[in-house]
Amino acid sequence: MIKKEDVYQIGKLTKAHGLKGEMNFQFTDDVWDQIESDYLICEVDGILVPFFLEEYRFRSESTALVKFEDLDSADAVQFLVNCEVFFEKKYQEELDEDEVSLNYFIGFKMVEDDEEIGTIIDIDDNTENWLFIVERPNGEEVMIPAHEEFIAEIKQEEKVMVMDLPLGLLEL
């Protein structure tokens, strides 16, 4: 059984395309193409289910048409419309360090000087300088630049990101 803590979201299936079972896939991370994955994981009725790829083709930098095995009509894929798509975190290890998606770090604890800053709950990629959205222990959200010079260490096994932030950044 695939567990939620073992995956991270990489996109969403938005609609059927054509009559042969293709679907429009809007993705935020192309890791599935980089490691040539055989399947994508979709959340169907709260359950994470792998669907094997028959073929896919890119339409833009953030959309692709995907066709899953044994789903051969527009009607057959309707249950997947608006399903979130996930990818297993363990495959991030196959990528070079420069290729790891920031989405991989959602759910990591962020600490500095052995004090918890909070948990990374999202990534803001709307600007050139990406930001970690971090939920503080008190429930407040802060944005921290996702800049490699601020990241002192990443403890993957513990899901902890050790930071070295400029003085006063958290008070902004």
C-alpha cells in the first residue's frame, strides 16, 4: 500500500482529451519524465493508486497528455478528472542534486540552531525567487527564500532541513 508520507504531489489530471482515453496532466514537477517512470500515482477516493503509463507527450513546459494502460475511452477516464497526481519520494535519490524538485521537501521540518522554525507546507513558485511556505509551531505561516546558501544541511532520513538564515529574517 502506498502511504501519503512516501509521496509528494507533482500535479493534477484536469480533463479527458479526445476519445481514446488521453488525459490532460498539469504538472509542477517533471521528475516522472526525468527518470522515465512506468507509472503515476493518483489519489482516487482518498486512496493512492498507481496507474501505468502507456504513452505521453508534452504540450508545454507544464502540461502533458498522458494515456494510461487499459483506459481506452473518454468515459473510462472520467473518474480521474481532477485527481491529484503524486510521485514516490524514493525516486528523488536517482536524480542529481541539482535536479531535485523543491516539492520533495514539503512535509520536512525546518530547524535552525536546534530550534524548530516550522514545517514546510508548500512552495511558492510564482516569482523568480522561489519561497518555502512554512507553518510555524504557533500556526502562523512565514515565507522563507528557497535559496541554497540558506540551507546548511538536509537530513533526508529524518525529513529535516537545517537552515542558516540571515539575522532577523523570521521577524519580517
